[in-house]
Amino acid sequence: MTDPSKRTLTGYLLDRGPTRFRKSWSDNLCQVASDRTMRMTETSAAFIPAPMEGHGGYNRGSRVQAAGASKAVPLFAGAANTVPLADAQETIVIADYGSSEGRNSLSPIAAAIRALRDRVGLERAISVVHTDLPDNDFQTLFQTLANDPDSYLRGDPAVFASAIGRSFYQQLLPSCSVTLGWSSWAVQWLSRTPSSIPDHVQVAYSHNAAARAAFTKQSADDWRTFLMSRGRELRPGGTLVVQTMALHDNGDFGYRGVLEAMCAALKSLCDEGFISAEELRRMTIPTVGRSRADIAAPFSPNGRFADLVMEHVEVFDGDDRIWREFERNRDAAEFGAQWAIFSRASVFPTLARSLKGGPTDPRAPAFFGKLEAGMAARLSMAPGQMDIPLASVVLVKETAQARSTQASADSAANTGP
Ligand code: SAH
């Protein structure tokens, strides 16, 4: 007999799905999918990712993310130690791209401020600009900055925090104004859903070639757009540290058990008639894991892109805190509950956009509750460690001097024998 944990997700769905589901989320869908691929080129709200769960939901449900990003914090502090600073009393600008409700930004930003204070003293003004999508819960962000005991604002009257509600797939800040940029767990979110995924919610587990190709292209385009925008905003010598979801070198996206539970729970919501087959079909998570090669691609062949040089790229395993807790307490229900909360806080709002009435559909609160309960119950039946492939990247904007040296080297190479 096959080991259930080794089955592919699609295999899992097809094996376990009742006939109605099997038809709707496999065979028939291939037909429907090609039409929908066309329609998804529209910029309809259903195909734009939603921000994380509001009212502090993300702050409370993102401990896995906090653990994952902690590995990139020393890179950010290191950048703060060495980044060139303007001589004058110019304000030092730190930008945070995709802050959500701010809890997980406190530690990296505080680490950078500590390093900067060692260099410039207590008087120099530091401006911290958090950015996220317009619908993000900025109220919770500001409350977190004001009230959290770990807020970097505590005891430092020369730090000034503000926020911008616009997509980071455009320039958000004036050219050459940002000294340090930070982004964690954010650029895996695409600017839009480029195509339906007929056999899954997550493209990494889809066997549909057209969907995979559309996501691959969107992922490459969005990464370039993100880099070009940051390339304009950074000061020469300024540094951007990005931590994001990744693919292991063997192509693995991870989170297998969580996604199996999500698909199975969604399917049973459809079977019980709570959501329609059409709504289920629309439900897609527009996130991608990028491989080391995907991250490096824009920098080929000469190591530069959009005035940025990639100084460091690393793919590593995120710490599965939920599994470690389970190993300590053997509490399977708690294990299931924690991964369900993780999913609720990060992706349920995007799934809910596919309800017929959108995010304000009257079923949305019950959809959250039922899906969370369905996932928790399934996950608690067979606790297992999740793979959490993550990448950290350090990008430095070239100085004018480095650019002109490079330009001479390029022209010498072009006029060679
Ligand atoms: N940085 C935090 C939060 C990550 S959650 C952490 O490390 O835990 C991902 C955040 O990225 C969400 O708040 C989401 O709204 C935001 N996001 C996704 N796409 C975005 C875009 N195009 N522009 C700005 N923010 C975006």
C-alpha cells in the first residue's frame, strides 16, 4: 500500500475526492480553465491578493514567519553597520516592504536602528516607512508601533514611523532616498493571479502546464518590477534585504501537509454545499516559491540589474516552530490548530475573495471558521514536520563610481579582439 504521506497532492485529491468533486476539480475543469485563463487577465479584485487577516489576526498568527525571518535579521543588522551614510544631518530612511500589522517588523527594524545608533549617535533622525497594500490593517500597525513592548519607537524620540498604502510593484518613495530596505514574507505574493489552477490552490502542486507557465512568467515579471522600483528608491550604496518563500534545489515548495489539509477542507465545504463548485474553482493562492536560479535570473549575465548588485543569496530551511512544540507537548490538537491559524491569518482572506459576494459576502466569517476547523481537525490526525524553504537575498545599489568602472569594463570587453 502507498504511504499516504508520499502521495502527491493531486493524487490525494483524486483518491479521496467523491465523484462530484473529482469531476469538478479535475476533468471538467481543464475545459473551463482555458476560458478562465483568458478572463483572469482582467484586473478584477478577485484576482489581486488580499492583505493578511485584520484586527491583529496576522500579528497573532504569524509565529512561523517570525521564526523564518529571524535568520535574515543579522544580514539586515550587518547592512546597517556598513551601509554608506550621507555626511550631513540628513534623515536616514528605512523602508519596510509588506509590513502587514507590524509585529514581525519590530525585531529587524530595531536591530538596524541599534546598529545605526552606534554609528551616528542618538540625535540623528531616522525615518521608518512601512508599506503594504491599501486594504492592509494599518490601524493595527500603528497600534502595534505605539503599544507593543518591543516597539522600536520606545525610548528613541529621534525615530519617526509612517506608512504607505500602495503596492510595492511600483515606486513608492522618492528616487535615491532609502538607505536600508527590508522585506520579509512578502514578495512571494504576485501582483495578480495570472491564471486559474484547475487542480489545486497552489501552483507548485499543480500538474497543469498552462497554469504553471503563467505563474512562472508572472513570478519572473513581478520580481523584476519589484527590483526596478527598489533600484530607483535606494540611495547609491543603499542595501535591501529580502526574505521570501523559496524552492529547495530539488524544486520542493514545502507545506505539503498544510496544503493537503486545506484542499481537503475546501472540498468538503463544497460537498456540503457551503461553497459552490464555481467558487471552489476560483480559489487560488497567488504565491510562488522562487528558486535560487529564479532569484538570480535578472542579474545574469553581468551580476547587475536595475543598478543593483546581488551580494548574497541563500536558500535555507525555516524553523518549524509548530512541529518543535508538538515534539515537546505531543498535543496533536494544538498542532492542527496552530497550522490552521497560520493559514487563516495569511491566505484565507485571499481565498474569501473568490466567494460570490467577494470579501463582504455574508458567508465570509463562517467560511473562515469552517475552513479553519476543517484544517485543524485534519492536521491533528497526522502531525508531521513541514518543509519551509526560504530564501534571503542582499542587494546593494551601485555607487556612481562603481557604475562608471563597470561601464568602462563593459566597453573594453565589447571592443576586445
Ligand atoms: N513582513 C511581515 C508580513 C508579511 S505578510 C512578516 O514578515 O511577517 C505579507 C504582506 O505582504 C501582507 O501584509 C500583504 O498585504 C503584503 N503584500 C502582498 N502583496 C503586496 C504588494 N503588491 N504590495 C505591498 N504589500 C504587499
